[in-house]
Amino acid sequence: MEYRIIKSPSNGTIDILKRRSGGKMEQDMVFDAVGLLQGKMIDMIFAADIAEKAVGVLVEDIKGSCPQNMILLAIYGDTSSVESAISEIKERLEERSRIC
């Protein structure tokens, strides 16, 4: 899994995300940060569930074409919530890999 956090995303970045969004993102939605996660579908669905249960964030599938069947998720919210969601995802995925 790869991830990045964009704090105070630029208008251009927001426009890219809106054009590629899976449908939940409203045109007038306001957020301080966006977390981007890319990985296997199974891990990204698991990550979306973790993020939405952990803190008050919106998770959305970002449309694109990736030949490796990788999935890109965007996690929208205030900076601390996005950081908390990413931390929780990393922790739970690492925990799961130790068990398996």
C-alpha cells in the first residue's frame, strides 16, 4: 500500500479529484486535507471500512486506469482526522499481516 496526505490541497488538485470521484464528493464540499491510498482491491476495501469507522471522514474511490488492478482511495476530512484514519489503516493492515 502506498499513501500520501495532502494538507490544504490546491484548487487544481481538488478539481482533479472532483472529476475522478466515484460520486459521493459534493461539488461544494469543504475539507482541510485529503489522504490518498493506493493498493490491492481487498486492502483498499478493508482500509475504507477502517477509516470510516475510526473517525469522521469521507472515503471515496477515485476513478482511473491502472494496469496492475490497483485501487486509489481518497479520504477527505480535517487534517487530524485524515492523519488518524491513515494511521489506523496502517496499524490494522500491519497487524493483519503479522497474523497471516
